[in-house]
Amino acid sequence: MAFPYPLITLEEHWLSQSVRDFYTARNAPDPHAEDGLVGMMTPALMELGETRLKSMDESGVSLQVVSHAPNTLALDLATCVKVNNEVKARIRTMPSRFRGFATLPMAFPKDASGELRRCVQEMGFVGTLIDSNCEGRFYDDPFFWSVFEAAAELDVPVYLHPSPNFKTKPMLYDGNYPDAVAESLSEYGWGWHNETAIHFLRLFAAGLFDRYPTLKIVLGHLGEMLPFQLDRIERITMRMWPHVGLELQRTLRQVWDENIWITTSGMFFLAPMATVLRQCKPDRIMFSVDYPFGQNEAGVAFLKALKADGMVSNDVLEGIAYKNAQKLLKVDVK
């Protein structure tokens, strides 16, 4: 049975040759080398055309928002411009099926802000997806805040996406097992979800959402573990932080409800979704797949299971499928 609603997915990756050339020029390991841990996905990552569109059609995905795969190096402006121009060129002929998230040179915030404005205002991009750290640095440092200021002014979301952090891997994840296992634990097996959650909490504690109260942040993977811990964290922030001099204008729950959206990317499991449905407003939950690491058909099966299990009403399911993303991104699907 075909899915009854249109589908928008917005954590869907691709890989540019320009980025691979950037690593080569710096004599740095390519995180997407075909002989590496995730190298088997590289051909699918680099394809942005008929094969991807066929997979979307087979699962009823109406619109895919394309973003670049995570990086281990901070890209420069020239490379980001190449990436964004390439995305625009590739999707120009299919604007009803593909839209773009900008790739930004976060190590150079002034350049990043300007490139975000160019991508949104001149090329019709619907926001940006940024790595969860910039070569080990986090964005609670005001050094980076001009990027968030630009996003708030443009009224587009910033998708905070997990990325490797080689500064934390040796201390927390290397152990009495193969390095490939440590790498997986430090990234998609655990670490980068945990780190993205911490990163959001750092942004909250630093007052980013007080400075930019209309800022829109998207977190993938069912909220990067935060829904499970949210009540405990909120109690701590309300009871203890004021005693050490941190007075924020809004509570963690208010920021969560007003500034945060989450997606299902790659997390097609009913048990954690039950927590998400209790912790998030229905209009803040959006479908995503994490293509090509996640499979479109698995995502659709998950949506069908949500309904079959009685976890959501038709209205909530329709919102998750496309309406919530449609409103956030200001796009239309048929």
C-alpha cells in the first residue's frame, strides 16, 4: 500500500568531489575513502540524479533536502562555494523534487554568514546543515554567533548534524578492541549523538537563544538522546544554575518547545519514538531518512508502523510526514 501523504525528507546527504579534492590538497585522510569504515556508501553519496530519484519514487518521497556529508576538516569558503554551486546546478532541473541546505565554512564565521545569505537569497536554499563541531571547537563561543544571527534574520533553520571529533575519540572511545570499533563508537554508534546533545545544551547555557530568540535549530536522530533526559536536565538548570550566577531569560523547556525541531533520521524504532511524542510538540517532529545511510523504504515502513501501533492520529502522522517540514522550510509539495 502506498503511503497516504506526501513525504519530505531533510537529512539526506551527498558528497562533492570538491570536498574530496580539499582533503587531498591538504594531505589529510579522506573520511569517505572507499576502503574506509563507511566507504561502501561513497558511490551512493556522490550520486545525485537518477538512482537517488528512483529510490525516492519507489518510496513516495516527494521532496528531498540535500546536504553535504559530515567533515573532519573545516572547509574554506572557496570549497563551500563550489559545493553549493554544484548542488544548485544539479537540482536546478528538478526544483519540485530537491532543495538544498547550504554548506558553510564555519571556521570563518564572517564568510559563513555571507555564504548563507547568498545561498538563501540568491539560490533559494532553505537553510543550512552544519557539523556538530569545527575541528573540535563548539559554537557556544561567540566567535561563531554571526552565523546564527544570519540564520535568524533570514528565518531559516540551522540543522546541527553529528560529525567526528578526533579530540574526544582517544580519551573516551579508544579501548581494548579494534580501532574500527572505537571509531564506530565515537561516531554513529554512540558518541556523535551524545556530543550533539551536549552541543545543544552548551548553546542553551551560553545564552544563544536569549540573544537570538527566533533562531530555529533542527536536531536529527529523534533528538540526539535529549528527549529521554530532558526532564532531568531541565530540573537541574532551573534549581542549580541560578545559584552559580547563570540567569537565562527562558527555561530549557521553553527553548525546546519554541526553537527546536527534531527529525526521525535513521532512527526507525517505536520505543524511542514514544518518548519523542511525549516530549515534543507534534508540529516539531519531522520525517527524515538519513539517505543513503538510511533507506527510504525503511523510513516509510516506520511511518506505517507508527500508525498501525496506534501511536499517532492521522493529523499528527500527516504533520510528521510533510506538513511540519513544509511550514518550517516554506516549501510546497504535492
